[in-house]
Amino acid sequence: MTLSLALLLSIPAAALAADGESKTKIGGLLFSHWSMDLSKDAEEANAFEVKRVYTTIKHSINDDLSMRVTTDVGAVKNSDDTKMRLYLKYAYLEWKGFAPGMKLRFGAAGTPFVDDSSKFTGIRYISKSLADRNKLMSTSDLGLHVLGKHLDGALKWQLSAMNGEGYGSPEDSKGKAIQGRVAYDAMKSTDGLDLPITAFIRQEVGEEEDEGAMLYGGALGFGMRYGRLWAEYVAKSLGDVDTQAISVTVQPRVGDLFDVLVRYDLFDPNTDADDDGSTTLIAGVEKSFAKKVSAAVTFEQEQGEADDDPTQGVYLRLQAGF
């Protein structure tokens, strides 16, 4: 079935792409790595793995309407099936003709804020974003998404009404999630400089008041030719439980040779409980060889407050795309 779905998606798209007058684009992105486990008692176990394989088809129907379909692969969770299976991540129709600087997406589309850090730092092939890594929010969800870009791109915003379970889970209640994000880059008009400041809020609606989770937070980025800095904060409140997560990424550039990478995450699932938090450290070097082609050598460590020994290892990570 996986092969059949892939063929059904690729054959018509390939035919459209072959048409000189078509406005169809096909792209792919691969994340793979080699790792050696340096955790206690791991005996330096090592393995080669493919982590993600994205295939994207974008087609412009006319000047105002377009559509996107993106598939991914992954192992089936909570299953003895060890083979990687194809599944759908993005699938939406986009309309941009209803107001200047605005567009509307209907379907499974990117959620506000979650992937901002990956877009700014370019290290998604090394690690998921803070909220995604700690399962606070999904990167894609089914719903209605309105996006805006103004002031020559300096001001961006998004407002989404979604199922709330994320693209990998079916709707299981009448409740919905409303999420919004506003970002302003004061340095957008300055060549070579970026200073995006972002705020977001998410509210679960349609459930009992004490069951509706609220998430909020923000981020600050700074980019220049010598490197990049990204810091973000995410908080969640659900009943009497408060969750906090913080991430800081520093990427100084060593000429045209490579970038140094240091990322530090702090995650506390319940601020009133002791010894339930964890920290994550990623440190290494990375280099971009071409557009969507990058490699990194990193040391990665995750330490739980209640654990005596951290989970750690070294990685050679690769991103290749077209």
C-alpha cells in the first residue's frame, strides 16, 4: 500500500512537471545519521539510520489558488512492525486572493510558532524544535489557517483554528485549539541583519474550563554574517500543572569553513514537582555544502534530574534535498 500511494502521488505530479507550462514543483528532503551510543553500559553501540524522508508536491492552480502535499516516513509507534511507513504531514489548499498580504490555508498545514526555530537556525536535521521535541505542540494540524505578511515582510502573523491533536492523530472530541503568532523583525530592512521578536498563544476551547490547556511563550533571534542566536520560551498551564521549556541556540561562524553549534534545552513538565525535569545539550560543528545539503558532527546528551547517568552519544548527521 505504501508503494501504491507513493506512485499515485508521484506519477501525476511527474507528468505535470514535464509540462513546460505547468507550475508544479516537486522536492525531496532526507535526514540521515550515524551514531555511537556513549551512555553507560551501551558498549559503544553504533548504527546508521534514516530518520526522515519528505516528498513535497506544490502546484499553482491559478494566480490565487495553489495546493501542497507532503509525505513523510517513520516507524509505526507502539508496534512490532519495524519497517518505515509512508504517512501524510501536509495537505492543504491555499487561497491568497482575498486580501493584500494575506493567505488562507485549509487542511493539514504548519502550525504557528512551532517550527520558527528550525527555519531560523536551519538545524531541523539535527534536532526537532523545543515544543515538538517535548511533545507540547505539533508542527502540523488539520484546520483553517490564516497568514499575513506586511511592512515589506517585517511583520508576520498567523491565526489557526485546528483539531488540536496534531496531524498524526484523528479528532477525538468536539474541542478545538486556537493558536496565534505575531513576529516582527526590526532589522528586516537592514542588509545582512535579522532581529525577529515573536510571541504566541494557544488555547484549547470547547472543553470544560478546567480541562482546557493554555500555552504561551515567545522567541528572540539575532542573525548576522558572524553567526546566529536563537532563544525561546514555551509555557503550558493545564489545571494545577504548569510546564515550562527553555531553549538557547548559538551558532558562531568560523569564516567560510564551518559553523559552531551549541544548543541547550531545559524542560520541566511540572514546576511544582521535584526531579521530573531534564536538560539536553547539543554541541558540535556543521557545514552547508549547497542549498539543502548540510552535514554536522555533534555530541548530544540528555540528563534527567532523577537519573544518575545521562543518555549521550556522538553523531554524524546529514541533510540532503532538492
